[in-house]
Amino acid sequence: MKVEIINLLQHLPELKQMEVDIDTTLSMKPFVRFLKKEFDRKDNVQAPFYKYALHQIHKIPGWDKDISERELKNCSKLFDLVYYTFSTPIDEETNNIWALASPLSPIVFYGTSAFYDLWSKKLASPHNEEEWTSGKNFKMLTTIYSFLLDRFYGFSVNLKGEVVQSYHDEITGKTKYYKVSINTQFIDVQVKGELPKLDFSYFRLNDNYSEKDLLNLLMKKLPLEKFHFEGFSVVQISDITSEHVLEHIKDTIVNLQPGQNIIRDVAHSLENILDDAPIDVRLFPLLKVNDKLIQDSSLSEEEDYINRQCSGGKLNQENYIEAIQEYALHPKIIHYPDIEKATEESAIISFIKQTDIQSVVLIPIHNQRKLVGVLGLFSCEKNTLTTQKIVPLGPTIPLLEQLLSTLIEDFNLSIDTIIREKFTALQPSVQWRFNEVAWEYLQNKQLGQNTEMGEVAFHEIYPLYGSIDVRNSTIQRNEVLQADMHHRLTLLTNVLAKMKEKLDLGILDELVFKTKGWITQISTYISPNEESKLIQFLEKEVAPFLQYFQGENKEFNTLIADYFQASKPEGDNFSNRRELEKSLQLINLHIGKTLDQMNERIQEIYPCFFEKFRSDGVEYDIYIGQSITPNKKFNKLYLKNLRIWQLSSMAKIVKETHQLLPELPKKMETTQLILVLGRPIDISFRKDENRFDVEGAYNIRYEMVKKRIDKVHLKDSKERLTQPGKIAVVYFQEADIKDYLEYLPYMKEHDIIEEEIEYLNLEDLQGLTDLKALRLSVKL
């Protein structure tokens, strides 16, 4: 422990909002009052220690006097008592990053050696100055005002005084993250004059206010000159690198874009969790084509790591592929702190022994019992990868399972897309034009002329767009996950309760407490972050505990085995999710069948381009016009007929999905939307993206509408346009829907739709205004 004055904000330029002087006094009196209060509590098991601390403080002369800067050195025994009051016997002063500061002030005067070492060597070093000047200096104000609002007004606001600070080590290349927290428990505050009255109604009604806006308001209404602060703050710095890395990986998975290469970024994040040892972390997703492992060029940096980085290219890729192929057939954890001492004979061990690697860990990653990849840890120094070194990576395994599975799905989808686009996506309605362009290209090449591929374009064609969406599918996904997790936790509670009847273990009580806590926590909603933490609790804490007693105590075998059986994907704990997926499959199957039937009938009348896309529902594009079918004269009657077919099929889908409700394990309703554009557009085949795209500014506006109207609201209303049992027809001008309006009397006469037709104005979207819609209610 040492007494040394430092300013945590010493690298920050002073802001105007910090120019106000805070009237503070360093004092032990609030701390002593706290000890007396805790000592008087009969249920406080630490009361004897608080009594001892009080006795020692009272023995020190001047303990109840204000402490000035020049008296700090003489008061070190008082500060020692504060530290030892809240530290445990096993806390080492060299590891506990802890300090005392002036009340609500960045001025630290006493702390552990770990605190001063970390601050001087890392967090306050010059290369960190830029991060500290990025706006975090107002955090001190947020701490002060949060304290005042809570103390005097009993009002809690979304102001967080915590600061997360990073440190990048240029030598190791690793980044550590630290959270700086300030405890205001031992501060008293007095008001100078009359306490101002504040109206908090705005903030109770509006959760979207910014910290900056709130601070500006509070500084005007509640000037700090009106308060005197007495006592001291406690500063605690925690290493949150592991938590930060877990959040980063979650964000990466959520925001992953098709084709995005994030393997190296995630692997580097995992390296940050480890200590300063020279360890390389690598992730190898098992990508296959025709059940054979392949190397994806976008991931070559990872998959060719052993070959390139550790052996200087002495080994070829075939050796690597063969070694991994054999390992994938019989995956297991391989851990050799010294690879030379490995006695097993396998292709992967033989391969590694030919490299410069001296210490290795290979961990197979499974998702739903399927091997999806390998986590590899390598070091070119012996005895680096000890068990203790790699333990911090444990909580990341569930996230890596999801990440590698997503990458494999993305890879497989890319292969399927290429197959469709290069070989099977050319519909007969447009293939003739590709044949012409290919023939022209071949002729020019043979003649030695221009060999640039010609343009595939269609001019003056009419677009039709439709969308059938499953209503609130995201909400329902969360609800079924919540239900399954509640069922699993309830089952676990019963198992633990029965075990508790036979066993008297503190850890058993802790698991019961945590399990009941999780039941309460997910009772209303389960966020992706909570889901990840809950899975980690079940797999990393509960499962090993139950597995141990399943093997050690025969009377628990059946009880625990039933729990594990229910927790498998085919077990009861997944029943709601299975029902949801089955419902979605049934809905999409019926929608797809109806649209395919519609496509077959319209192609017989007049060939056109028809393309559909599946998600939680189905979207489709149709293009019709003379340029697509040059051998058959186009007439707008064909367009009108197609629009009638579109409206009829939508009504049919509404009825079919409604009639399907009794068969669905989970009740799911669909919403239907049609977008109408009255004038023709031009489209061309983009060779760089291998798809058709619109041309021209006006036509692009049509594409913008398609992407933004799925959740559009009525003008000046919170009501969504799309509703179950109804068809929404969005249009730009009244003339656009003439064909649809002429067909409505027929639909009413034949009891397809209700009499009432809604004519609606829609809310303005970004770059889009004056959209209109008519809404039809289908007779179910």
C-alpha cells in the first residue's frame, strides 16, 4: 500500500463543464458512521471485525478531523484500516486494483501497489491519451449527479459513471480492457441553502434522453456550488477483458454478413483473454464439398497457419488436409505442453512434429453433436500451453459453436447460390437472351474481334412484387425459447431438490439459488446475451456437477439421465422450438405450393420472369413485357391478367394459412403485401453480382420501397399496414391500381373479400413520401 497523489484525468484537456469547483473535504467520519451502523445490525456476521476496526480508528489521534493534503502521509494507518475492512484474507495487495480518492473527485491519494503499477505503466501511458480524450471525461459529472439525484430526490437515471479503458501492448500485440468503478458509499453531502425543486416527469416518460442532454439540464437546475461533499470515494479497477471479448464475439455473430471473413478478428480477441505468453489462437471451420474437407481461400490465413507460419512452407497443403481429415473422423481434445513427449501415433501429431510448434492444444467444436470446427492453440515455446493458461477460454466455447456453424451455413449457402446462378437459375423466359449474348461472344472471339461480354437487358417491362410474412415471428421465437428454457430450469430445480434430500453440499444450495434466479430473470423476456449466459451456466456449471454424481452415486443415475435426455435437441426441453420450426415449414410449404401453381398457369398464358425468396415467409418478383418475350406480341391485357392472378393467389394464401391454423403446433398468422408500379422499368443483368437489377433513378425508388415497406405504419398512427387476414396493396398513384380496383367487385360477389375497402395514407419513409395503400379483408 502507498500514499501518492495522482489525477485520473491528468491527460484530459479541461472542458468548460468541468470548470466548476466542487467543495469537498476528505474525512473518515462517514466511514465511521457506516461501521457503527453495520456493527449494530444483529444479523451481521462481520460485526466483530467492524468493532475491531472502530476500536483501532478511535485509538488514532485526529481521526475525526478533516484531512488535508499535507497530512495524508500521517493518516496511512487510517487508510489501511479502510482497505482491510473490505478485503478478504486471501486478497493479495499486489493483485487487488483498489484505491481511495477525494469525494467524487478524480484525485487518488492512497491505493494498492497493483493500482499504481497498472495506472502508471498502462492506463495513464502516453499512447492511451487519445482514448482518454474521446469524451470519457464527463463520466465524473455523471457519477456526481447520479449520487445527488439518488441521495436527495430518490430518483434513478440512466447515468453510468463507469469508464471502460483499454490497453494495447505493442510487444505482445494483445489488448486488455479494464473497468474503472467509483463507489460513493462513504460520502456525506450537505446543501448550502434551500434544495432546488426538480420535475422528473419528462425523464419518466421519455427513456431516449441522452446523458449529455440530462447533464446540461442538471447543471442549470442543480449547480454543484450548492453542495459540500465530505468523506472519500473508493476506486476499483477490474480486468473485464474476458467479458469484453465475449460481447465482441456475440456482436460479430449477430452482425455477420455473408462472405465476411471475421475468423482472424475473433481469434485475435481470444488471444487477448490469455496472459502475455507467446500463444497463437486459430479457428478452423470444417468446410466440406461432397463430404470432403476443403480450404476456402477466404480462410486460408487460418487453415494454412501451421504450414506457413511455423514451418516456413516446408509442408504442403495435402499433408495438412489429410491430417485434419483423419482428425475429423475421430475428434478429441489434444493437449501437449511439450509436443516432443507425445506418444500417440496420428497424422495430426506427426504433422505438427514437423513444424516449429513446441506446445499445442486442439479442441474439437461441436454444434448439436456435429463437428463444426477446431480451436487450435499453438506456441513455438515448450510448456507454454499449461492447463491453467487455457482455462479462461472455456466460456467462449458456446459462442464459437454458433460462430463456426454460421460460417459453415454461409459457405454452404454460397455454394448453393453459385449453383443456382451459374447452372439452374436461368429461367426459360430469359435464357434465350443469354444464349444470344453467348453466341455473339463466341463469334467475336473466333473472329479475333471484341471479346467483351454483351449486355443482358430488358427494357420497358412491368414489375410485380409480393410478400407473405409470418407475423411476429421474431417475438414468437423468443417466446418459445423462453418457454423451453423455463421448462428446463424447472426440471433442473426438481432434480436438485431431490439430490438435496440426500446430500448436504453448499455448492448444491448455490446451484438451486442460481437456477431459481434464472427462472425469475427470464420470466418475461430472454435477450441474446442472457441466452448465452444461461447456456453457459447449464453446460459449464450444471452439467459437470450432475455428470460427476451420475457416475458416483447410483441412486441418482435415472434422475440425472432423464434430465440429460430431456435436454437433447429431440427432448422435451426443445419441444416448443421444434413446434415453431414445424409450423414455419408447414406455412412456407403451402405458400410455396400456391405460388408455384400460380407461376405454372401464368407461364402458359404469357412467359414472364418469376423469382421467389424464402425467409420467415416468402417474397417474389415478377417481370413481364415485350422485351422478355419477343416472339409473342405483348398486350397490357396480359399484365392485367397477371395482376388478377396475383390478387387471387394472395387471397387464396390468406385462406389457406388461416385454415392451416388448427394443424400448426404453434399458432402463426401471415400478412400479405403487394407493391404496384404503374409504369414500365428497365432491368439488366449485373455480371459482377450475377443477378438482375433495375436501372434509372425512378426505378431505383421502386427497389427502395420494396426494402422498406414490410413494417410501414399508417400515416400519423402506430398501426402497421400489414395485418393478418388482409391484403395490403401499396401504390404511388391512383392510376396504378386501376386493374386491381376493377377486379374487386368480382371478388366481393364471389365472397372472396369483405365489402369494406380501406384507402390509406402511409407514413413517410427515408427518401420516400406520399405512399398510399388500399387494404382488403379476406373472407376466411
